[in-house]
Amino acid sequence: MYDTIDSTKTLTRRGFLQASALGAMAAAAEVIPGPLLANAVRATDPPETLVKTLYESLAENQRKEICFAWDHQDKTRGLLRSYLSNNWRITRPAIKSEFYSIAQQALIRQIFEGLVNPDWIERFDKQFKDDLGGYGKAQSIALFGQPGQGKFEFVMSGRHGTIRCDGHSVEHVAFGGPILYGHAASGYYEKANHPDNVFWHQAVAANNLYKMLDGKQQKQALLPEAPDEALIAFQGKGVTLPGIPIKDLSADQKTQMQKVVQKLIEPYRQSNQDEVVACLKAQGGLDACSLAFYQADALANDGVWDNWRLEGPAFVWHYRGAPHVHVWVNVADDAAISLNAKNDSGPLRK
């Protein structure tokens, strides 16, 4: 229904008519038309400000398609803004489609770039190219609430990626809620060393810690089979978490664990990194967490574990590296926080 377009190419007559139609709809709805939208945006604007600008630019037909009430409940997914899956689009229109004006597409891109570490933009673009055919071609957005007039959340989703911007509307959580990232750099079944996978270095860092463990520690840390990747609800305090407790590690092992966490949060903007650190601290820090590696589904018999999980009372970072990388993340400063969504990892091909 929505044909994809390349905003870097010269606008065709058909594209001009489409853009003109959108401009007319915007004017009728008393929203920001394309030229004024471009002038309203500054390179230094934070994503939260840009989300408000985007919302104000939407024509009525666009709002009906991608805007939802703050607590919108989906029949199958539960609380829609908190839902997570490894391969889905939250709404139908692709970002790079005639549904959005060229100016709106540029604004959505600017929001995305503001949510990630600038040093990671090129790597995210590689993931988009490998998994989606390029940025915006198979990704969509949704807006919950009303930016500028109360709680709101911007959600971008697509295969191997869900990212959020909430302006601290969702209290006590990092990233505005659960997020997901992943990459299939060389097809569905990657080789054991995951060539060209932009996220595999995170697993390398975790496996380097595993190698630092003595025999007894490795036996404690290595478990037969991982839980389903979509199971990222918090266990809370007082629960024995799977794997080896971080508090039982030596000083040098804990230092390596800190390096692992830094690599996990590095792809995202500094404020989100700070949120993760603050949430961890509120729940007792890394000493309240456990680390587990899983034997099942390892891609090679080389002692490198593709699947592993770092978990605390209100912290889950589930890394599934086989047959390719999926990473499910849920972090808060209070274990009572509930997803209120029916997450789904989808069918796994054998």
C-alpha cells in the first residue's frame, strides 16, 4: 500500500504530487507543512523535542494510522507501547514511504540518530542494510500519548530492532521500556565466529570473562539450556538467579564484568547509558546480578558460548547468539515494574 521511496534522489513528478497532497492535508489540519518543518528543526534539538515537532507536523490521516492513546491495549499484544518482538513493525507505513513527507522522513531519521551513540550510527546502518534492505525500508514508528501535553512515547520497530524515546514519561525504567537489537550479518545461520556482526564483540567480552573463571566457577556459570528469549520480566529480590553470582567473582573478574556492561550499553545515547547505571545501582549494582552461559544451540564445539544472560532483580540482558544475534533488554530501578505486554520471540526455524 505504501511504496518505498529514496529521499536522496530527485523528486519525480509523481513524488511531487504526493508531497503536494501531503502539504495540502497538513495545511487543512493546521499542522506544520514540510518547508516550515525543516526550518523548525535544529541539529542540536534533543530527540524529545523532535518527537513533539514530528507530532505537530502530522496530518489527521497520519495520526489515525500511527498515533495511539498512552495506555492503548492490543487484543493479542497487551500494552502495545511495551510490546517487544524480534521481527515486527508496530504500524504499517514504512518510514521511507509516500505516507511521510520528505521532511518528516528526515525528522524521523534525526530522532533515531539522537537516540544512539554517534559512533554507532554507521554500524546500525549496516545492520539495517543486512536485515532490512536499508534504513527505513521495513521499519515503522508509532506515537503514544501526546508530546508536549503529558506523557508520550515514540517507538521505532523493525526486524532486529525496537528503540524508544519517552522524555522520562515512563518512570523508573531505562530506555523508556524494553528494547531489542540484533543482526544476521551473513544469513539466518551465522558461522561460529559471527563474521561482520556488529554486536558479536559483546559476546566476545562476556566469553573472555568465562575464560577467566576457574573450573568450579565455570561449572556454576554454564547451564544446559536458556529460557525463551522473550522472558524478560523481572524476578525481583530474594530469588536465586541462574548462573554464577557476580558478588562471588574476584576483583579482576568483576572488572571484566564491568567492561562487558559498558560494551552492552555503548550503542545508545549517553543519557540512556546513565539510566542503566542508575537503575543497576538502585537494585544493588552488579553484585546483585548473576551471569549464565548456555550449552544448548552453541554454533561450534569451541568453548565459546553464543547464548548467555546477565540478570538482576530488575535487570535482564538476554543475549541469544544462535543462529544469529537477538538481544532482549529490560532494565528498571524497581522490580515491581511490569511489562504488561505479551512479548513474543516468534517461531524459531530449525
